[in-house]
Amino acid sequence: MITAAPPEHAAADWTIDQRWADYTPADHALWDRLYARQTKQLADRAHPAFLNGLATLDLSKPGIPDFEEMSDRLEAVTGWRVVAVPGLVPDAVFYQHLAERRFVAGNFIRSASQIDYLEAPDVFHDVFGHVPLLSDPVFADYMQAYGQGGLRSLKFDALTRLSRLYWYTVEFGLVRHDGDLKLYGAGIVSSHGESVFALDDASPHRIGFDLGRVMRTPYKIDDYQALYVVIDSFEQLLRTTLDTDFAPLYAALATQPDIAITDLQPGDTVINRGTQRHDKTVVASVG
């Protein structure tokens, strides 16, 4: 958990100026390269709400988006805005922004040598991966509800549990749509390799969404996922979050052991039982 004070050039809420004019032609060209590669690959893989979001926000416009212009379009449909931050921010700050319908995004872009692997999320991961779905009213409400729940979780020392919900939904979630599985998690849609692996590879398990199960399951950040969680709809995700009393759930989970990432449980809704034969030397990009 980050507890340090914001950098000198940042506001108290850790926001900074995007400094859009400082991006170089090479920076914009790299964004365009990443955007073209991912949109081509996602045409029949991503949930329609994500693809619609790309159009709604005019993200096909060449170059790294100007956060102010993009936020004006986004705010008009769901009331959300995107604010620039220098990198990872403290949990309380992150949750507060979400609770007030602000999404924090890094203002830096990877180097060309990092096109397929990146350790920390950059502007492409944050904006291309996360922001399009914020134009969907139901998912936008879910993100705000998650932020509000995050603020409450601070009272229960439950950040680890709640971060797993974010990981297996917002970052690496799959969703049913018209009888197929589709991508919606930002860590998948912004990753060239994982956007194929998540749907096509025989290695990972794919199981139905269960809140308690998700919150008992750790995750790994340096490889493709061994487990993907499938929701039936964004409405399911929102209703579960709004209708659950998390305080007794946290208390109950505190007495239960974690579930190994590669293990399946008797109560799991198994959509695909994976082989778990993925080569562990292959690492995944965060976007």
C-alpha cells in the first residue's frame, strides 16, 4: 500500500496536469501502433460495450488522447472524468477518485522496446484498457460502487480481499455475451498476447463468478492468468456489489484459507477446466 505524500508537482489528491503538449511525435506514433494492433485483434473478442466505448470517446483519433477532451465526451454519457496521476497512488486516494466518478490514469507511455511487456501500467493500459467501458452506464455504476466499497473496506483491513475482486473483474474479467465468452478486463484487452490466451488457450481454468470464491483467490502479476472468472453480465456484477453486506463477508473470509490459483473447488461453476500447462517462462504484459 502506498502511504507516501504526493510528489511536489501533484495536488493533494495526487492529480497532475497531463501535459499533453509534451508528448513527442514518437509517443503519439507508438499509441497509434498499439491502438491499431489491439482494435484489429479485439473486433470479435471484446464485449460490444467496450468496442462501443472506443467509438463514443473517439479514441480512433490519431495520437494519445487529451484527457480533457476525452473527459468531456465521457462525462456527457456517464458523468465520469479521467484525471492524470504520476503513477500508482495510495489505495484511499484511488478509491476516493472512483467513488466520485474519476478514473486515475498515468500520463506516461511505454517505450517502443516495451511494446509487448510492461511492468507498470501506462497511459495505453489505463486509457485504452479501462476508459471505454466507463461509457457503459451499468459498468460505470459498478466502478463507482467499487470505489465506495473500497473506502468502507479500509475500516475492516480488507484491502487484499477487495483487490482480488478488482483483479478478477476490472482487470482480467471475461463476460458471457450471446452464447460466447468475451473480453472486458483492461489487463486483457490492452495486452496483445493475453487477449488471445484468455479465450483460446487450453491452460487456464475459466469459472463462473462467485464473490466469496473470488475474494479467497490470490492472483499473479507477472504472467498470464491461470484462472479467469466469467460474469453473466455487468448487471450481475453491479447488483452483487450493491446488494452484498461486505462486513460479515470479510469476517467470514478471515477464518477461511486462500484457494490456490490453479485449484478448482467442488462448488465452482467450471466453464473450462484448464490443463495448467502454460509455460511459466512466458510473462504477460499489463497492457
